[in-house]
Amino acid sequence: MTVALTSTGSGQVAVFISITLMIGVATWLKVRSSTGEHDGSGKDVFLAGGGLTWLYIAGSITLTNLSTEQLVGMNGNQMLLLSWWEICGFFGLLILAFVFVPIYYRNNCTTVTELLERRYNGGSIRTVISAIFLLGNILIYLPAALYSGSLFLKSMFGVSWPLVTFAAPLAIIAALYTITGGLRAVAVMDTFSGIGVLAIALLVVVLALAAIDFDLFSGVPAERVSMIGASDSPIPFHTLFTGMLFIQIFYWSTNQNITQKAMTAPTVREAQKGVLAAAAVRILIIPAIVVIPGVVGYKLFGPMGDASYGKVVAHVLPEWLSGAFAALMAAAVIAHTSAILNSSVALYSIDFHDKFIRQVQDHWRLAAIASAGFTITSILLVPAFEDAKSIINLLQELNGLSSMPVLSAFIAGLLFANVDARAAVIGLIYGVGVYALHTFVLYKPGAVYAGETFYEHIGLPSLHYIDVMVIVLATSVSVALVANRLIFGNHARYIGPGVIRHV
């Protein structure tokens, strides 16, 4: 299919290419002049040699999270309610800064799973959780990032090309960053592109509101501008006080993709400064940019789903600025994808290759090989996400498969002593199974009974997946402790949260 670009479209593309090249050159110059370890070790490749300052930590954390999944996916819901994810993320980052960062630094961790191996009697829990993280990155998060980024660019440029036309070059460039610069290059690119993304995203909010005369609330269904979620909404209000906090603890404090960025500073204090700066950005800027354009899009164009954000941006920004924003968003997708690639390679290299195949002599070489393989897989999986009604809601549901079971292993390991790793594995497998049963069988209409969910058939209200997460977390910890006593004969000893700071 041939799509002819107008002169306006050609101008967008020219600005897009120019800024993309500028970001790449600026990143290369900064990385080349940086100090720190450059010895091919795991710390060099995966933790930037421990030499990043707070600014780059904040930039990397922010952009690893704020890619097109958030801007496209949350605005795609076209309701203000979704901002609760970002508001609550502020508290998740505070817990990372003051509770988990000191723990990871005291234990000299490169992956979050190293901490678990030291807390349990046995290393099986580390291997199982690393496998969960790795499979989640390869099968879900890498292709989802490429899908949402490609959808944004396709919508913004107004072309009908297949999504893989955008996804393939984004993925290849991301792999080149990972292969040639490691996490140091990713963090620098995150910061450079992040400043531009946040600035223009805020401008989009202002211009979008101006396009509707700053009247966000009239002519829009009440549920789209309410912050009190109904029981059937994406975020029921009561879940803010139940499962939401635990989801945030998992995502910010025990998730390798995010937490790895906080381990790249030379000191705990520098790392905490970076995390707190990211928290400030999270609460002051992010909520507005991930929901307001979506609601404006509903008012201007009606329900458009995940295509809404790109449509609004193209509508309110002038030609040259829309091309600049597209370039910055492409850079954000590339940096986000590179960050996940780097985390994936770290998990594979340190938790699998080094442990079960042979000791890694050159992490750069292994990173290149693994990155190439993961990149090909992610490109091939992009079409699998094209039928998603909402990419962000799909990711949140899929995230539940691993988030609470994994967090249960951290809770049992940090709050209790004398727990066998195999007991934690049993609790984790139980949690994954229960959540999968609820989400993909009992909660799906027609999965068990025609036209009804299992809950409707037996006369009970359906449980929201955030409520299910709390149940999964509590029961997974309980199952692990019971298995530890009955199967492995160990008496777990509660040591309490006060001991955590000494771990």
C-alpha cells in the first residue's frame, strides 16, 4: 500500500527525523564522556557502573514508566478516573526510596531476585521469579510498548500502514542502544527525551483545554469526569484502600524493570534523591497529562479508545511541534523498550546463564546476542495486541498474574525468618493459578456458562481484579507459611517490619 504524504506531513517527518537524530547524537556524546566502570562486568552493563547522578535516575525511572502505554492507554480510557494510578504511584516511589533502596544497596544487588536468594533457605525462588519476570517482559511488556508506540505514531501521522512498519525500526534502534551503551545510554536518553516529552505533553493539555474553551465537564458523561469509580469501573473507589497500595509496592519496589534504575547511583543518598525527584514529577505533572487529553478527545471526537491521544495531539499542535512531539515520543518508546531489554538481559545473564550454563566472561557480548533474540520476538508479537480494547487495562489485568504472587514472596522473605524457598515457590504458584482462574475463567462471560460469568450464575457479584489481587496476596503468603511448616517442617519466625531496615 502506498500512502502519499502531503507537504504538511512531509514537514512533520522532517522535524521528526531531525530531532530523533539530535537525541541520538546528544546521548552518544554524553555516554562517551561519562566516567565510571567500563569493564564489561554485570554492574557496568546493567547498572551503568554505579555512576549515575540523581537527575538521570529520575529521568530513567520516569520514562521507563511513562511511555506510550501510559499516554496512549490511559488517555484511551477517556476518563479522569485513571489518574489514580499515577497519584498512588507517588506513594509507591516513597516506599522504594525509604524502604527498599537501602536494602538493595546493603545487599549489593544487581537484580531484585538476588535479595530473595539471600533471605530464603535455597535459591529456587530466585530462579522461578526471574523466569516470571523474563517471560513477562518478552511476551507482554516489550511487544505492548512497541504496539502502543506504533499506534500513536500511526494515528498522529494519519497513515494506514501496518503497525509493524513502525514497530520494527523502533525495536531495532532500542536494541542498538542496549547493545552499544547498556543502561547508561538508556538512562541518558530517557532523561533527554523525557524533558521534552513532559514539556510538550503539558502543552498538549493546555491547548486541548483551550480547544474546548476550558470547559471539560459539560457535554461529557458524568462517569468520565468523576474521580469516584463505580463498582464496574476500571478503578472502583474502594480499591484505592485495598489492593492499589500493594500494586504500587510491587511495581515500584520489587519490579526489576523499574527498581534496577534506582540501583545505578554511587550511594544510597544519591539514589534516594533520584527516586524522590521522580516522585515529585509523578504527583505534579503525570496525572494531568495521562487523562485530560483523553476526555477532551471524547468531547471533540467521541469514543475513540487508544487512538484518542494521537488524534488530539495532531488536532491541537502546529505542524512542526507535532513532528517534534512524535520524535520525542518515539525516543521515549525506544528508551522504554531499551530499558526493558536491558532488564531482561540482566535477568537472563545473571540469574540463568551465569548460574546454569557457564560464567559470563563478557556481559556486553551476551547482551548483544540476547537483545537480538528478544527484539525479534517482540516485533513478531506486536500484532497479538491489536485486538485489545484498552492496552492499559489489558496490561493491568495481565500484570496481576505475577505481581501479587511475586510480592507475596518478598513479604514472606522479609517479614519472616526460617522460610524454605520451596515453600515460597508453592505460595507463588498457588497465587498465579488462583488469579488466572478468576480472571480468565470465572470472571469471563461465557467461559463456564453461556452468556454469564460464574459469579452471575451462582448469584454472587463479580469481584474486581484489584480486589482479587488482595485476596491472592494474603492467601499466597498464608499458603507459603503453611507449606513451610507442614511440608518442610520449618517453624517460620515473625521478625516484623522493624527488622527490614537491617536486612
